[in-house]
Amino acid sequence: MNMIGSKICTIAAAAVLAMGLSTGAFAQAQPSQGGQPSGDQGALGYQPQGNDQNAAGPSGASRPLQVPVLYVTGIEVLQGALDPKEVIVRVTGVTSSAGWSGPELIPFYYGKPTDDVLDLQFIANSPEQSQKADGFVPISATFELDPETTFKGVRVRAYGNALELKGMTGSVKAEIKANDCKECIGKKFVDKGQGQAGPGIVYGGDLPPDYRPIGPTHGVKGQVHNPNRINLILDGENKITMAFWE
């Protein structure tokens, strides 16, 4: 695990020891298939870096980061029947793209919460390269609790939303309506407050929380690598020519 991940896990471990908890995770997302770079370097001698066929957008140094996944979609609490008995919190969600790995649930803060709700972050290792907008990808993780736990509910936070199960049995689901931009290319982009959604239009209000439209005359100030932010490259008529997650 990288240094950032190690620091996060150290913090999580301290909280786990304080509360008598342990964590586990399983990724449903399949790893992206690598391909060989083309031998055609072009007129300027440029050759793309890396072997990820889903890569798109700006090139640069590899940058795996352990950050929240895009959305949490469900929480389920299971009461183990076999010894040693455990209470298992299972959480599902979606990542912005392919290439995410190592999902984990870690305590959101130190100490016992005053509202007796277990507060967790849903994190994972982001892709090393920017990824094409080919649709959200399912992912899941589990968190184990001592059967004597006194928590009265579970709250899970992702990048774009949070979900709470009121009680330590049963399940709860969240419906994600955000446009994953799998079919955005060729459509006209209309930003929030500048028009309305409609056929052939990608409306800003329907996109995930962070999106960045980039026209022919626009720079790219600010943070460059946010794997939960979608970039929309526009032509002179505001039609989308490329969509990728940083």
C-alpha cells in the first residue's frame, strides 16, 4: 500500500483498537485489461505512456490515491450465527470508472460517537491514470463488529453522498440518478442555470457533484488529478468531444 494508504490505515487501526473493531473488503470491480502501446509515435515522436486501455485524458506520472469512492448505494447488517459470532456490515457502492481496487471501510473520526451511530468512510485505491467515462462500476466492502457492540445504526460516507441505516439489522439502499456520461460524446453540454435538460443535451445538473467543462479557449486551473471529477472537452459549439475522469 502506498504511503497515503499506510497513514490512513494507521489512523483506522487506532480507531479500530479503541472500539474493538476489525475491517475487511472485497472488490467486485474487475481489473482493467492492459494493452501494448502502439508502435506509431506520430509526427512529433509522441507515444502514450502506460498500458491501461481505459486510460484517457492528460498523461503524466502515476498517481494512485486512496480516496472515497463516488457513491454509496447500500448498507446491510448481518448477524453471524457461527462462532466466533460477529456483526458484519456490508456496503455497496459505485466508482466513477474502471481501475479502482482495495476497497475499505474505515471510521470517519476518532472515539465513540455521541449519537451511537457507527460512522464510516468508503474508500479505495484510485486508478493510476485518468479513465474514460464508460459508466459507473460496482464495488463493495465489509466491516466486522464485536457482537456486543452498542451501536444503534450505521452511516457510510462516499464522495458524492452519504447513507444511513437506522438500526443494526436489515438493509437500506440509495438510488443513484447521476449521469455517468457513458453516452455523452457528441451531445451538447448545457451548464446549470444556462438552460434545461432535453434530448441530445448533457445538463450540468444531472452530472455527479464535480464536473469540469473545458472549451477550446479554457485553461485548466486548480486541482488537476481528482479521480471523482469528470472532464468534458467541448468544441466551439459546446458539443462534447471527450469525457474522462481525472
